[in-house]
Amino acid sequence: MGIKVFSHSIKLFIMLYNNILHDDALVVQLTVSQIKAIIRDVLQESPSYLTSEKSETLTIEEVSELTGYKKATLYKLTHERKIPFHKPAHGGRRIFFKRAEINQWLESNLFETYEESFENLKGKKVLNSKLNSYEKSK
């Protein structure tokens, strides 16, 4: 859960807590059922909240948080055109990223397991031996 989502959840929790329970009640005095009721009410009142927080357009800071790369590394990758990015049509210095493109980029360089590599190699050897035997039979 991202920091923005968590902080927004806490704000909604406190807001609902103040409306459901007395203002002078301590948080530690809440029972499990009261906490569940507050969370359920928050989610029912704002179900689109979780999806609306995830914008499709990301800033460099958000991509840094998503990928774990430092901003300087991301700027270098954009300069080298190794990561998909966008610039506004009017120019400017800011760059933006699309969430789907970044996720696809992160998943694009698949490394096979040793078992998969062995199976692929074994399959190629079988294919090569069949081609060789076919060539010899001609």
C-alpha cells in the first residue's frame, strides 16, 4: 500500500471515528468490531478512492517510488531512451510516464530459470538431431 493511500486511509479513519464515536474517546479504547465497522464504512463511502489514487500518468517521483530507482538513474535512462516516457506537447522540462508502460518495461527482461533453460536446450538438441537425421536420409 502506497504512502498516499495509507495517509488518506488514516485521514478517513479519523474523520469517521470522530463522527461515529465521541470526540473525547481514546483510539486505544476501540474494540476490534468498532475498528472493523469504521473501516467498512470508509470503504463503503469511498469505494472509488482506491482506484482514483492510482493515476495512469506518473511523475518522476512516483516512478522512483514504484521502481525503487533513484531519480538520477531514471533521468539517465530517459536520456539513453531505455525507459518509456512522455513530454508535454508544449515543451517544458517535465517528463511523465504511463503506469502501464512502466509496468511492462519492468517485466520486459525475463530471465529463465535453469530448469527452463535446460528444457529449451534439450528441445533444441532434439530438433537439431531430427533435422540432421532428415538431412542424412536425403
